[in-house]
Amino acid sequence: MRKVFTTGQVAKICKVAPRTVSKWFDSGRLRGYRIPGSQDRRIPRESLIRFLKEHGMPLGELEEELWHKILILGAEDLLIQRLKELLPEAEDFRIRVANSGFEAGILAESFHPDTLIIDLAMGRSEAIQIAQNLRRNDEFRDTYIIALALEDEPNPEALLQLGFNDAFKKPFDIALLAQRIRTLAAKKREG
């Protein structure tokens, strides 16, 4: 994920001439900095995204990088609806839901989630198997996997040894789960 762009790279993204990007930069509409000792301009990712959004321009290839994609497996409808309220698409969150391990595997391949939430109520051994399978695949090395542990889970921390990054033991405050995901999304956007 690129953090800084040249005027030529910005021109390709915006589908305009590099000179147009230079004019935007020189007029102060597109924020960035000059390389010391040269006329070369550099535009930080955040400035470019802000500029594109302010001017109603498509984000193109930047759009998918901007999203924080969440795949929820086996959770109750109430939790899913509450997370959709707390993590709306308008704030660059994308939520998909799978009802089986098979469906989750297919969705994971096409959706490439940043966060995977697995409710152990679907079956503890199946949930652990899914987490461990993902951990073996380099494509999902950075996927943050959260277990929703049952009330009678004797040791939720033990799940961290089985492929999960985090565990929430039921009952828990869904707002805390949403806050954890917001923190993960902020770290991703910072690079």
C-alpha cells in the first residue's frame, strides 16, 4: 500500500495530465510537499483521498484499500445488525456475512477480509479449524481473527494459541467489539 504519490501517479489515478495535478498542487487545493533541492512534488495518501472525496472524484484503486472489510461467520442477526450500525459503510467499513465454514471460505477468497469474526456457537471445533486453515495461508497472514466465545468457554485466552488474535466472551458489549475493529482500521490506514 503506497503512502506517497508523485504527480504522475496522481495523474493516472485521476485520469488527467500531470500538469493538471501540478496546478492543483501549486494552487494549494491538493496538499503535499516538495522534495528538498528539486521541483518534484509528493502527495501523501491521506491528502489525495481527501481531495478526491471533496471533489466527488472516484477513488479508483484507492477505494478498496480504504475499506476495512469484515467477514462475520455464524453470528446472531442482532450482533450483525448492531455492528452494521456501529461500523457503517459511509465510514468505509464493508461487512459480509457467512453462515457456514464453506461459505466463509469462498467469501474469504473473493472479499479478502481485514477482520474475521467467528462465533464459536457454530461449533467450537469447526471455528478453530477455520482459524487454523486461514493461518496456514500467507494471503490471510494479516487478517485479524476474533473469536466470540461461549459463556461456558473455560479459558478464552487459550483460543489465542489456536489461531485467533482476540476473543470476546459472551455476553459482551458489542460497542467494545466495534471499537476494537475501529482501532484495527485506523492502524491499517496509517500504514
